[in-house]
Amino acid sequence: MYYASVGPLLNMFDVDVDGAQLRERGAVTLPANIQYAWPHPSRRYLYVVSSDGGPGVPGAKHFANALAIDPATGDLRPHGEPAPLPSRPIHASLDRGGSYLLQLTTTQAGSPCIGSAATA
């Protein structure tokens, strides 16, 4: 399975190695443009941060999204509701145990700020 995003769409593709092709399987739509994604250590969840902001544009909608990964197909589905974030996320990762989502956001002044939230 290969994932790629454009705006708020996270597209899912099957990989045909022998034919050197990607075959689209579907997509998940998130509440804002995808900024970054990071897998849980168990590979059962994908955490995606999204925002309607961008470089030089603070935006008004910022979220942390949890997606469950189907172990047989790799398909994604929402796992709970998106969690609002205070400002635009520009990077995300998890702690080693997968208990906390760490996100790097920007402040109103454009300075970086690190925050965390339990993954549940």
C-alpha cells in the first residue's frame, strides 16, 4: 500500500512492483489540507495533522487526525473525531511507545512550538 496526499485527500494505492504501476484504491478526506503523517509503531494507525493554513498564512482550522489501518488491505478509515489544534501543524511524530503524538506548530508570530497529546 502506498499513500499520497493532495490537499485534504489522502489517496490509497496498490503497488504493482512487476508492472511498475500504482493502482488507486480510494481516498480518505480530512477536514483540512494534509501537512504531515506518521505511523504508529504497531502499524495499525496513521496519525495525520491537517490545516487550512500554509507558509505565511496562519489559517483557522488545524487538526490531528487518527486513521485506523486495515491489517489485511492497508485501507484507511477514521479512528475517532479529529482533535483541534491551536495553530498550524508543520510536523508530527510519536514517542517510541506510541502513547503521545508530538506536533510541531507555529505561533501567531511564526515561531515554532512543540506540543503533545495522548494517542488513546
